[in-house]
Amino acid sequence: MEKTKASESNPIMSSSIQDLETMIRTCKRCPLSESRTCAVPGEGPENAKILLLGEAPGKDEDLSGKPFVGRSGKILDQCLAEVGIDRSSVFITNVVKCRPPQNRNPNAKEEKACRPYLRAQLEMIDPKVVCLLGNVATKAVLGKVGVTSLHGQVFKGRFLVTFHPSAILRNRNLKPLLVSDLLAAKEMADRM
């Protein structure tokens, strides 16, 4: 997903990140809107140097309307703290803005429905580094899968592939790799 001019390729037009958030919270572009409690547009400063991109909200996120607040969010917070990144300094969002049933991966139709929102977020925030957290985010943005072999690599100058924090819940040995990748993201952002 290359950076493009909103007026040329993105039907979602917004004058501010707050207007975009309102559009996402009231979106009905796909059936996920029918089962959500809250859409989860994302959060963070509009001038964030780092954007963290996950796959979709889970149960806790659906209830709160905020990204990464459940068990995966606690892991993410720990990893950010270990590398000296203040969570409030990064923008955190997901490929899909509403929770898929039973926390399944979002399908192609759902990703397509949310793609204009993600594009608008990337254009408006214009982060120096985008951390693609897991296979869903990596595939949605780069068309690639295989985080185990891709992690730590940077594509198109700013897209850094790393593990989703939920992977650490299943395999604690992955935590040092996520921490290392987040440190690389911080160093990239500081250099740019």
C-alpha cells in the first residue's frame, strides 16, 4: 500500500484525524459493523513518527473502542517500555477497525472495506516507520506472509515487519525478537 494523494486514489476524504475517527466509528461499509460494540479507529498523535499496525480489534478493544488494551496490549506496552518508547508517542491502529466474530482473521472483503481508512491514516499521519505486527498486517500492506522469516526487515523504506504481540502469548521466546524490532523502529524514526 503505497503512499498516495487522497484526492487521486482514496474515496475517504477528511480534513482531520478526528473527522476520520468519526467516520470510522459510524462506518457501515461491511457486515462487521452489525456485530461490533465499538469500532476501533486507533489512537495516538497525528504527528507520530511510528505507527503500529495490527490486524483487528479483539474482545477488549471492541468493548473499549481503543486498540491493544487486552492481553496483547499489555505485552506491547512492556515491549515498548523496554526500548524506551512511550505508548502515547506512537499511533496504534489495525488493518480492520471492527472485531471479526470469534477473533478470526479478517477476510479480504473486510480488509478491502477498511483499506481507505488505513490509507487515509497513513497519509495524514505520515509516520517515518510503520511496524507491521504479524502476518495479517504484513500481507495487507506488502502482500507478503511469513513473519518468522521477514521480521526485522524493512520494505519500501519505512515498513518494518515484526511479530504480533499475541504471538508472544503463545511463545515467550519471540519477545526478544519483538523488542529488537521495536528498537530498530525507534532508531529508524530517530534517524529520519
